[in-house]
Amino acid sequence: MLWVLSLFWQNMRDGISGHGWAAYIIGGVLTLALSIGLFMLTFHSARHGYDDIDRPEDGGEHDI
């Protein structure tokens, strides 16, 4: 797949237009923003205990 894409890239005669570069850059920035946002949400969730499993306290009467 990468080989085919590299051949396609090398055989392009006109290159990428201004609109193509703009779409390429905007896509990269939005992808980076999404990944940073999801990482921050994961960190915030773990930091505030939202990911903790609710369990009864250890040492109760019903222990086997």
C-alpha cells in the first residue's frame, strides 16, 4: 500500500494545489487537536477517580 502511494506521489506532475495543502494542514491540525483532547480527558478522568471501580470496603462480614 505504501509502495503504491509513493509511486502515485512521485508520478504527480502538477503537485498539490493550494486547496490540497490547506486540506492537508487542516486535517493534521484537527487530528492533533482531537488526540490531545482525548488524552486530556483520559488524564482528567483518571486523576479525579472517575475510572475507579466501586467496590465495598475490604474486610466486611461477607468475605469468603
